[in-house]
Amino acid sequence: MTLASIYSPQVRTVLDNGITVLVWENPAADIIAARIFLRAGSRWENFAQAGLSHLLSAVITKGTETLSSLEIAERVETVGASLSADSTTDYFLLSLKTVSADFEDILSLAGELLRSPTFPQAEIDLERRLTIQAIRSQQEQPFTVAFDQLRQMMYREHPYALSGLGTEESVARLSREDLVNFHRTHFRPDNMVISLSGRIDSDTAVDLVNHVFGDWYSPKDPLPSLTLPAVESNPVRAAIAQETQQSIVMLGYLAPPVGNSTIGTSDTQNSSHSSAAFYPDSLRDYVALKLLNSYLGNGLSSRLFVELREKRGLAYEVSAFYPTRLDPAQFVVYMGTAPENTAIAVEGLQTEVDRLRHHLLDPEDLQAAKNKVLGQYALGKQTNAQIAQIYGWYETLGLGIEFDRHFQEQVAIVSAEETQEVAQRYLVEPYVSLVGPSTVVKGLVDPL
């Protein structure tokens, strides 16, 4: 039994300035974890500024109007707390965890970081160099090269086409003024969700958040609307020649986002989400594909591992993933294989995906996939930090905290017929991304 099943949310409150506060009281341990979300990830970047939110996350903890980088670190470390910032495709995140006696002080520090960062130029220059080094390092990894190519083929002009790190060129151009403008635009109370879990009651938590953030008012201007390019299916093949010891084969299919099952539309969610849920009608496709993804590539008992690695000996590694996204996501299967097996690997992966359209899952296989998804989902809600993360994430995506219950209910009732119908709709023709020696990949791509 997980903490989330014992402790239900005690409060969901929207403060006068627009901040949404979620609180889960758990007196079992003298710990409080908080996740502060803002709708300000790489989805809100243009290509010329790719990597902006990542760079901002790296320097936002490096100085405020009253504190230096060293003073900030000392204030956190002297009480044994943790505080960090991160940026993803769909949100920006500030994470903190402390013993309950120190929570007010660390939350106040988090408030100062969010409200008055100074973005010291020396820190920007350092983090920019580190980011460019990370980008270059990734380009030496065949898996990352193949995935970058796949993203660019599938998303083209959409922000999801690029890594959250950005490109060498875009990161090199980023300026302190870019960080200040991005912060001024997106870091505001009516764009924020604060999710808390631990030894704190709901009234105290709301009062404390009000004390730290209550005098922070949003600008009179509304949040900027976000209109993104349509993501439409146009499967192609592409290859990058590298003299690697193994080939990477990736097949990608456009798949529904978590809140809307439509692919190929130019309409996107405005950056100011309400918690009005888009499910359960559109939840079926999302859940069915989560189950199929688990069946294909989750663990040593998965279909791809057993059929392509254990029985046929084709794969050094083989798996599948289907991330949860606000905009159209990717259903991806991939394999690392010996270069001479590249063509066979493409055929083998596609055969296994095609099989989902033509054959119903056996009842035992479907139930095993359900058990795996629900078991791993429960394990992801064991700690205060995990609980604060997952429910704050749902709220930030506009799904609401009740999505937790609807997701599990839908997993339990999805039928084999429904998984087949969803496979027939989405898993038809793949984008194919290859990385490997030129002698084996050049004949497997579409002619230019």
C-alpha cells in the first residue's frame, strides 16, 4: 500500500493571486517535500532560443537580489535540505525537501529564487559552456543521435523536435536579456502550481504559501497564448552514417497526448490550463497505448525482449517508450544490434508492432501488462516527493488530481479489442531513424 492510497489530498486551493496549492498531509515521517511547477518548459521556446528554459533552470539558483550563489547553497546545505531546479518539455520545476522545522525557511528561499533571480553573467557563461559540452557529448552517443533525428522527422517545426538542451548554435546565442524576458513572461503566480506532501496540515500549508507568495501579484496582461505548428503524420526514413560497433534502429509513431486524442490539428492548449479534465473519453486511447507499450518493451518478459533478443539473438538492447505529453507524443520501439543485422532489425521491430493491429492480445498477456502498469504506477507514489511530483504534474497538465483515479480505473477495464482498435488507428506506418555504418544504412532509407 502506497502513501497516496493512505493519505488523500486534504486541500486544493487557489489563492487570490492565482497560485494553485495542493496538500497531502502525512505525519508518518518528519519530512515535507514540495514541487513548484510553472508552465514554462521548452514547449514555450522558439527554435532560435532552444535551450532557454534549461539554461534558466541552471542559473536560477545562482543568485538573487540579496543572496549570492554561495549563500544560497550554504542556506540549503547547513540544514541538510535539498533544493534544485529543472526544465522539461511541458513545465519548469523547482523541487525542495526538508525536515518540517526548516520547511518555512527553505520555502521562503524558493520564493526568493522564483521572484527575484539576478542571473549573474559569470554563471550564465559557465552554464552555457557546460550545456554545449553536454550537447557535444550526446552527439557521440548513437542512441541520442538516432532519437534526435527521429524527433526532428516527426515534429519538424514544433518545439518537441529539439532536445531540451537546445543546439550548440541556439545556446551560444542565448543572452542574459533572453533569460530575464522569459522569466518576466512566464514566472508569475497565475501560472504556478505548488504541491506539498508530508508532515504539515492543510491550513498551515496554505497559510505558509500565502505568507511567502501572497504579495506576489500577476501583471495585468494575461498570460501569452501559445499557438504551435500542427503535428501531422508524414512517415519517412532517414539514416546517419557513423562507424559504430552497433546500429541503432528506431521506429516512431505519432501518438495521442495525455489530454486529447487528436493528431494533426493546429489547435493547442493555451498556456493557462484549467483543471477541467479532457477525460475519460480521450483517456482510452492513451491508456491502451500505455498498455501496448508495456507489453512490447517493458522489462525482460516483454514481447520485444523475448522474441527479438532471446529467441532470435538480434538485439544488444531492445525496448519501447511512450512519454506523457501535452501535445502529440511518440510511441517508439528501438533496438541496438550488430551492423550486419540492421535490415533484419527494422523488419523484426515493424513485424512486432504490426502484429498488434492484426492479432488480439491473449487475455493472459493483457492482464500481465495491466498488472505491470498498475504495479509500477503504485511504486511511483511511495514517497512524499513522488506524491508531490505526480499530483502537481497532473494539475499542471490541466488534468486535475482526479486523473489519478480515472487512469487506474481505465487500465482495469480496457479490453483486448480496444487495444487492437487503437493500434489500428495509430500504429500503422512508422518513421524510421537509423544510425550505423554507411555500408549497412545507406540502402535502407528513402532516396533523396
